[in-house]
Amino acid sequence: MSGARPRLPGIAMTDDVRRALREFILATFLPGEAPETLKDSTLLVTSGILTSLSLLELVAFIEETFDVVLDPQDLGVAHMDSVDLLVDLVERRRRGRGAPG
């Protein structure tokens, strides 16, 4: 195996998207937290886990990892406040290859 991060189709299924997002959020924004403390419904922005700067880091991760383009209207509580919402956003963008959904 090479050290390169897999892109499409490396992360192809919803469960893989969910797992990758959870791992990134835990490692980057909740270091040292037990994985079970991050529920898929945990409010990330509303609770203060993600700030405006951390959202930019998360957007960069999503775009690079899942080979999608997020639009400005995607960047907010309505689409990014939980792992569930993030998975939905990624899946919509992957189906439309970045087209607004």
C-alpha cells in the first residue's frame, strides 16, 4: 500500500464516509475524547465544537477526501451541524459531483 490518501472510489459507501468524518472530527477537534462521546447527532456547530475556522478545515478535508466541491450555501449549521448532516451533504455532492442540491 502506498502512503497516499485514497480518493474516489476509495471511500465509496455511506458507512465509509461516516467513519472518515467521525475519525477526522475526533482526531482534529476532539483529541483525547472517547469515540463513543461523538454521536452522529451531536451538534457540532451549535455546541461550539466547530468554530468558523474549524469549519474551513473540515471543508478542506471533505473536498479533498471525497473529491467534491462545496458551495457557500453549504457552509453553515443547516448542513454541517452533525455527522448525519455532513454525511448527507457529502452524498448529495458526490451524486451531483458538486452541483447544488
